[in-house]
Amino acid sequence: MTTELQPIVPSKPDDRQQLSRYERRYELLVASISDYAIYMLDVDGYINSWNAGAERFKGYLAPEILGHHFSEFYTEEERASGKPQRALDIARRDGRFEGEGWRVRKDGSRFWAHVVIDPIRTGSGELIGFAKITRDITDRRAAQEALRESEQRFRLLVQGVTDYAIYMLSPEGLITNWNIGAQRIKGYTQDEVVGTHFRRFFTEEDRESGFPERALETAAREGRFESEGWRVRKDGTRFWAHAVLDRILDDDGNLVGFAKITRDVTEKRKADETLEQARKALFQAQKMEAVGQLTGGVAHDFNNLLAVVSSGIDILNVQLQSSGNAASARVLDSMRRAVERGALLTQQLLSFARQQPLAAEAHQLNNLITGFEPVLRRAAGPMVAFRISLAPRLDAVMVDMARFEAALLNLVVNARDAMPEGGTLTLETRTVELAASEVGELGQGKYVRVSVRDTGTGMPPEVAARALEPFFTTKPTGKGTGLGLSQVYGFIKQSGGEVQIETVPGQGTEIRLYLPVADGVDAQALDESPRSERVLIVEDDSLVRDLATELFHAMGYEVLSASDGPEALSILERDPEVDVLFSDVMMPNGMTGIELGRAVREHYPQIKIILASGYPLPALREQQGLQDFVILSKPYRLADLARHLRTPG
């Protein structure tokens, strides 16, 4: 603003009086203003007027300051830098100078001032001085500075939080800021997300259902929205999040955005799930313990009653022998069979109740499974592909061999029954490290895990939860007692282990047996105990395979068997200590017996290879170049096998 002084030439004495009165009123107005320092400077910056506001702000009386240079109000640093003169030069050049800065009072104290300097010119444009207006805004600046510091501290606080993602959203859901916790949890930098919609953090299913938009609507309507669910990081991985969305209103109650706080609670969720699983396992163990105690007591009493009945039958049978009453003898024989069945039932119940005496010895379970394999394969039946995957080195366990074999047979039969149309049954052994309560109530340590897995019908959750209970069965009436799995459970629990069921309806079931590793027992020494010669029989026809198994057993061989070439190679990979490979020439799954023999010759040259075929032998040798193999014609007999086994090869 340029202040121009227009020359006034009074034409009459009255005009001169009126002008004098006008100037007087203007001087009184300026002089009475106390909230602003208003004073005049000459062209060189010397003070030639002074009002009440200037006196109040700066502490000088008019006689003390008139004629002094206005630079006295500046700090020593600003005077040294020439700032007062630059202010006048800018006002002269640009028609105005405005600024803020520290000013000095008479007593030396400082105040923060807002300053405006306007040049004063005559009507012809001649500069005759400057009008200077100063206001003390120290309090306002202090308030602004306090607010700035508060905001800065708040920003530092929010930015310093790393365990929570804290950021702001616009009313439409666009991200407006981003803290370091959000970057750590979600993986995005601030530049990557600011200005984008927060729906990018939700799963595809949540986005398609409109969940992010519903969250905004709920928070806008109710003031707050809280939820838990899966969220997606930048790299595509998911984490379980606890999120709170709060609306932000201005002083007039208008929605200006949302505050979003998200925490990664994946580990907490896992811990809660583990705790819940442990609680369920404890409840199941307590229930099974109570049922076991009840069952054991009933079984003992029932056994005593059977003993009385059995003794009575024996006495009656002796008496009837003298009378020769055939009808009564048949009745007693039926009663005897009923007593025997009842006795078997009580033995099963006692097994579940863990009240059967066990002859536990140190065993390497791979040895037990290998020796029992032919029985298991026959139990699985011809419609089931039987696979065995044994760990190369398995720790020893303390177990009753006979009852362990019975438990395996039980599981294999159950798996077969779950696959009425056929399928695959896999028997697997592994040594595993478990944390405390990871499986049931088992403590921390090493365990041998034996798994029987099928591809059958599976079980719904409510059935799986009761599968180990005695007399519970899903089989038709007369097809099962409901004591098979309960016997397995009782035996494994009595051996210090645990049984675990994993099942999916329509996909199959896996029963896992856990037995504690025997301390101080050298499993390798058990493996190196004297053994019979081993033969691996490879034959897809189950009847022919069973016949070959019986023939080799008759000659004292330990028998392993496979239904095709890939399975045979898998067996050799985990257990190469085989002396003889006896294979059919024509087999399914793309690998013939000839190809199998060549693969075995290449990797296991110490194994004697005998191939059986119904083709004429001379033609077979000429066409296939099998001079290195022993060829046996079908049908073969025990004498044929013995003769070829003695033949070097």
C-alpha cells in the first residue's frame, strides 16, 4: 500500500479550519491505538512520529525515541546483517514490505513482531518517508509453536510405533499418511500407498464381497468399526489382523476421514489355536481315561462271570459224556463257543482299558513291519495299491511285538474297508521331534511315528472325534464291533505313546501312532542282527505274488514285495540290503521287469536278478538281450526256484 499525500489548497478560511480539524482527528485516532505500534519514518529511516501502541510495545516515550533510527528495535544480529535497510529498500522498490521477526524493547527484552512498512509519496510520486505498523504477536507465535511442537511430537510418536500400522484415510478410503509400523507389517513404503485405496490390503474374497466399503460405512455411521481377519502383504503372503477404524469429525461435525490401526496377531492366533487344541486333547484324554476305567472294571467282572460259566460247561460236558446225549452235547458246544467269543471280547476291552500285560522289548519298527509285510499286503486285498515308505534310519522303541503287529493289521483292515472301490494305502515310518503338547499330552522329545494313510471315504469331524471310543462304529450291523481302533488306542497309550487321526471327508484318513524313542538303545545294533536272505518279489497279480511269497518262505527267505517297478525301486532306495530280485517281465505303470532289472543292475550290482515270463525263453533272450539275467519260465515250481537261486548271476 502506497500512501500518497494530496496537496489541499483551502479556498476560504472555513476550509482551512475544516482541514485542521480533520488532521487533528486523524492524529488523535492514530495516537490512541494501543494494539498496534504506528509511527512514521523519514526517507532515511529516522522516527518522526510515535503513538500509544508503539510506546506500549517498545517501552519508549516519544521524547526518548523521536529522531532515532528505527533499526534500534532490531536485534544485534539483524542490524549487523543490514536487515533494517533491506526492509526500507524493498518497501521503496515494491511498494510494501511485510515480515515477522524478533524485535527488542527498551529494557532489552524481545518480542515477536509482525511488521508492515509502506512508502509515503506525494501526488507527484516523490518519496517523503515511510509508514510503519508493528504488532506484538508473541503469544500467538507461542501458541503456534506449541501446536507445531505438539504435532511434531505426535508425528514422532506415531512414526516410532513399529508394532501397529497407524495411518489415515480420506472419507473415500484413500490413504493419506503411513507410519513405519504399517511399512513393517504390510511391506509397502509410504510413496507406494499414499493416494491409493486401503482395499488393496484385503483378500480377494473380502474385496469381492465389498467388506472394505462396509467397514467405512459402519465407521462413518457408528463412529467405530472393529474386526479381525486375513490381510495381504505386498509380497502376497497373508497375516491375521486385528483392525480398528475410527471416524474423524471436524469442529462442525463434518466427516474429514478415518484413523486406521492394524496389528498383526498371527502368532497370537496360532497360540490360541494351540491352546484350544491342547484343551480339546486334555478333555478327550480325560474322557477316554474315564471310559477306560469303567470298561476295565466291567471287563474284569465279566471275565469272572465267564470263568464260572466255562467251569460249569466243563463239568456238564464230563457228565454228558457218560450219558451219550448228543443233543445236549451240541448245546454245550455252542455255549463253549459263546464263552470263547465273550473271552475274546473281554480281552479287547482290557486292551482298550490298558490293563493287559505287555511284553515290551526294544525293537526297530522297520524290522517288524518288513517281516509282517506279507500279512499286511494280503489283508489289504487285491484292489488296494499297498505302498511302504520306511525311514532309512529309525530309532528303537520299547514295544510288545505281537500287539504292535495286531495294531498294524487292525489299521490296514480299517483302511481297506474305507476304500470299497479300491485305492492307495501307504504305511510310513519316521523319527520326529515334538514340542510339549504338540500331539495330545505327549511331552517334548523324540518319537517314532508310524502312519497308515488311505485314499478312502474319510470321516466327518463328529465321527473322527469318537472314532477311538469302544463300541463306536460306522460300519453296518454285524460288520464291526467298534473295538478295533479302541484296542490300538489302548495299546499305544499303555506303551507311553499317542494316537492321532487326520481325516478329510471324501479324501481319506491318516492314523498316526507315536511311540517314545527308547533311551540308551542302539537301533543300529538291532538292524545289524543276523537275518535271513532277502528277496524282493515284484508282481502285479496278487495271487501270483502270494504264491511266490509262500515258495520263498518255504526256502527260508525273508520276503519284501511290490506291485510294480517304481514301488520296487522305492523299496530298494530305503532298504538296499536285498539279495534277490524276483520280478515278472510284463508289468503295468510303464516299467517292464526287464527295465527294472537293468536299473537294479546299474545301481545295485550285488543283487541277483531272476525274471519270470510266459514267453519262450530263447526268443526272449535274443530279442531283449538278457544274457546277464536268470530267466524262469511260467508256471514255475519250488524246484525251479531252488535251481535258479543256486545258479550264479
